[in-house]
Amino acid sequence: MLKPNNSWTWYFDSKHDSLMLDLGDEMIFRVSIPTKHLITAAYERTDFTVDDASVFQTFVESIADLELSEPRKAELALNAVAASRFHKPMMPKSWFFHTQGEACEPQEADIVTLETEFGTAKYLVIENSGCASLCMLAEETPLSLTSTKEMAFCDIIKVMNDRMQVYIVEKHLNFSLVG
């Protein structure tokens, strides 16, 4: 997994119309957030801060047990940091998702599931703003929201918390019988 350092820099690349993260050693990460969803600070060159590194580590730890390759986990974590720092506020679009029975109060970096009439998928919570949370799709398989609209890996949506269920990671423990 990537290790943040003080040479990382956020910048906007007008040629590619994208927010980028310069990781040094000629490695550039292209953020998946559409330009229209970026706040104005995203257009200024800024350092990857200690706060960014802390948020990155929180996301990395949260997604460790997801069934994703290491490069995909790095992509998800970097996009999540970018979203937490540079994504514009948005209105919830909860109508795509089924209401759940129990109230969910997700925290930053929690993994939750959201269900549409077409399927269920895991999402990474970017931030909770009280009754709704900004979430990022944390699965490689797209999730259909309607017959004509779907979300892809790392796409972002804001959803009312009553649509979420906490995702429980099933860990298989190997025990040996002794004696």
C-alpha cells in the first residue's frame, strides 16, 4: 500500500480537466471526482497535508478487509481523501435506495450497504452530515440505480442514513485443536 509523504501535491490539470495528486517518482494519481463537483480550492496547488495523511490511513484501515486488490484499495482510499477535502456539498438522492428497518448512524470511514431494486452494494462513508452521509461505491461491479442509471467504482452519492445498513465483515478464524 502507498505510504503518504510530504512531497505529495494536489493540483488541477486543465489539460485532463481533472484533480490530480502528484505522488512523486513520476507517479500521478487522477482523482475520479467530476470537475463540476469540486470546490474552488481544488483548482489551487496544495500540499498533501498531515490531516490528509491521517484521513488516508483511516480509510486504508477501514477498507482492509474488502475483497479488492491492493491497487484498487489505494485508488479507493485516495479518491476518498480527495472527496473528503474537495467535494462540493450535495443534496441527498435517497430515492434510489430502500429504507432499512434500524436507524444507522455511520461515522467517517464506516462501510455500509445500500440496496436498490436491482441489487445491494458496499459503500465507504466519506462524511456524515447528521441525517445523511456522503458515500463512495466500494465495489468494482457497478450498481444499477434505475434501468438506465448506474454507479461505478468510486462514484459518490449522498444518501439519508435511514437507507443504510452497517456492513459486518465476516472473518474466518483458523483454530487448531490441541490435546
